[in-house]
Amino acid sequence: MTYSTDKPFTSLDAQLKMLKNRGMKIDNTDYARQVLLNNNYYSVINGYKDPFLRKDGAGEALKPEMFIHKTTFSDVYTLYGFDRDLRNIVLNYLLIFESRLKSIISYEFAQKFPDPYSYLNIVNYSNDIGDLSNVLKNLKNLSLKLNRGRNERYGKPSIIRERKISCVNA
């Protein structure tokens, strides 16, 4: 079976040459080659190059892409590392929060429904459309608040759409 691709294989040296041709300064080629080998070009460069690209008057990256004067490979890789570390910190605390929330919910549920395996009994859950409506409304409001800052900086993500749900009076 053969697969077609728009992106043919590019060696590490060819990737570094392309970056240099676009104006990026690479002080340590061996280090840069090792970074790309361990993390891949797409993750490091394509994921974090935007703040370092030359822009037109409207703030759009120039075509062909060129890096701002004195941009180094280390600049882009440092941003990649910062984002990775920040994601790991946030994930760590998110996991702690999730664990605590699950524990509190379990405790409250077990206190209200003390019979063994009561969490398996469907009658212990609400089928009231009003309760569902409140849950969906709260999720919508939370989502809007979380995306408000992002939308102001980057525009509304195409994946997020306002949807009318028949049981929600929005």
C-alpha cells in the first residue's frame, strides 16, 4: 500500500538549512540537530515560530516566511520548553483538582445514597430535564468564560460554535 504526502522526507541538515535560509541563526548545529531528532520539526518549529516571524502591517506573517532579525534556534526552542513545562505544571494541578473533586462527589453521593452499589442504581440520578438544562447551561457559561480571553487574542476557534439545545433556554 502506498501513501501520498505533500511533505516529502527532509533530512535534519536540510531542515536546518531551510531555517537558516529563512533568517534563523543557529549557533550550535549539533545541538539543533539533536533537538529536532528528539522532538521533531513540527512540534518545535511549526508549533512555536509565529512570534518570531516577520509580519506585514496587518500582523500577518510575510510569505515566504522569514524570521525576525537575530532570531535564534534557541529562542524558539526555549519557548517550546517553557510551554511544555507550563503544560506539565497545569496538568499536575488539574489532576490533583480532578482527584479531589471526584473524592468530594463520591463522598456526598455515598452520604446521600448509603446502600452498597447505589451508584449503579439509575433511580439515584435525576432524569428531570430541568436538571439537565442547568448542567448544560453551566457548562456553556464555563466554556464561554474560559474562551473569552483566548477569543480576544486569537479570534474564535472554528471548532467552537454556539449551539441551541432544545432543553436549554439560553
